[in-house]
Amino acid sequence: MFNISQRKIEKHLTTSVFGRNIRHMKVCTSTNEEAKLHCDSPDGTLFIADTQTCGRGRLGRSWESEKGGGIYMSLLLKPDIPAEVAPQLTLVAGIAVCKALGNAKIKWPNDIIIGNKKVCGILTEMSHKNVICGIGINANTKKFPAELDFATSLYLERGRKVRKEKIVADVLNIFEILCNEFYENGFDPLLDEYKTLCENIGKDVRVIFENKEVTGVATDVSANGNLLVKTTDGEISVASGEVSVRGLYKYI
Ligand code: BT5
């Protein structure tokens, strides 16, 4: 009842590569790990699980993966792009998820939010020459642990259960189109759309580096996907890999 049906995903797919090979698991440690283990699979292979025992976020953090409640998936991509632009795929995936969900926004760099709450997280990793784009979406989760009071689900926002397979297919259908544009012409053609969706711009932010914090106003996202932050000491350009960003007084 809670489990993802591979056939139902395929029914809604309009892609030529993304999700055309699907590895569905009832349980795994992390779909990103599965993608790494099976990186000889074809480009666009989708690894998707009903639950993860060790779901991961960035910087060693974990991802709460309630059985059946969420969508836990990773796409194995084999793009012919320079390694240094691969992290921008997180931003491209963010646009795809927002468009698929309809009313969502992006908290730079990798959180998808509805209202002020996090509904999805994206974890992009490189493994050899492959890019693994992991996407966790809170679909039908009814309740989160107390420490995740800033989390929400599509069920909580819409007041009814959602069809996970349709959402998976919608994300893949849009993501493939955006990726083809990105592979061809870089992030530039997608920048305006990203900025329109990015909730941080114009807001006070706290940028949390490994061993220091900086506060300022997020003014823009640059052509390479960095967040530009105006501080009292001047403007800094923040790359996504190394930081967390919070609002000054709350999550956003
Ligand atoms: C992320 O990291 O947001 C990336 C999450 C990616 C998860 C997917 S699921 C499929 C694939 N396989 C994996 O193992 N991972 C990917 P980050 O920005 O570091 O945020 C992590 C933080 O989000 C945690 O420290 C919590 O505070 C919070 N969090 C954890 N689980 C959450 C959930 N289900 N919903 C909302 N927030 C959550």
C-alpha cells in the first residue's frame, strides 16, 4: 500500500533517458549509496526505495526516511560536463522539483520549501565521473520528529494523500528537459528561473561555514550558482558545497 510501484512511475514517464532503467528497493541504506555501488548502470538509472536506513543529507547530516511516507530517489547521471559545474545540477534539480510540485520555492542551495517549511532536500555527489543526484521529498508523511519542526509534507500542505509515482515521473520529466538545456548551454539560461524561485534573495541570512558564521543580506545568485551576500565587510560569494544558510531569526 505504501510501496512505490515501478509500473506506475513508468506509466507517467515521458523521458527518453531519465528513469528508463529503474532499480526499486523496499529498503536500502541510502539510494545515493546504491547508485554509487551500481554506477556501471546506464545513464539516467533511477534508484528508488520505500525507506532508507541511513538516509543522508549534506555535510554528514542525516535524512529522516519514514517508511512509505517519503520519496527517496537518486538518479545516476553520466553527463559530459566539467567536474566543477556538476554541483550546479543541485540547482537544476531544485527548479525541476519546484515545477513538479507547483507551489514550492527554493531555499538556496538545496532545500525545497512550501511556506516556511522544508518539503524536500537534494544531495548531489560525484563518484568517479558520474553524478548522483539524490532527492528526498516528504510526500505522505503525517508527523515529523519534534526536532524537525521546520519540516512539512505534501500531505500536510494539501490535506490529502498524493500519488508518489506521479510526482516521481513529473520530477524526472521536467528534470530531463532542464538537464539537456544545462548540458548544452550551462546554467545561464536557467538562472532567471532559479532566481524567481529562490526565497533567500533580499533576505537577511546567516551563512554557517565549518568554523565561522557570517551574517548579511543575500543579494543575488551568480551565474555559477553561488549565493552573493552583502556583509558589513563587503560582498562575499558563497559556494554551495561548504555551507548552511539560515534566516537570521528563523529557518528562512
Ligand atoms: C539535504 O541535506 O537536505 C539533502 C537530503 C537528501 C535526501 C535524499 S533521499 C534520497 C537520497 N539518498 C540519500 O541518502 N539522500 C538523498 P541538508 O541540507 O544537509 O539537510 C539535512 C537536514 O535536513 C537535517 O540535518 C535535518 O535538520 C533536516 N531533515 C532531515 N530529514 C528531513 C526530512 N525528512 N524533511 C525535512 N527536513 C529534514
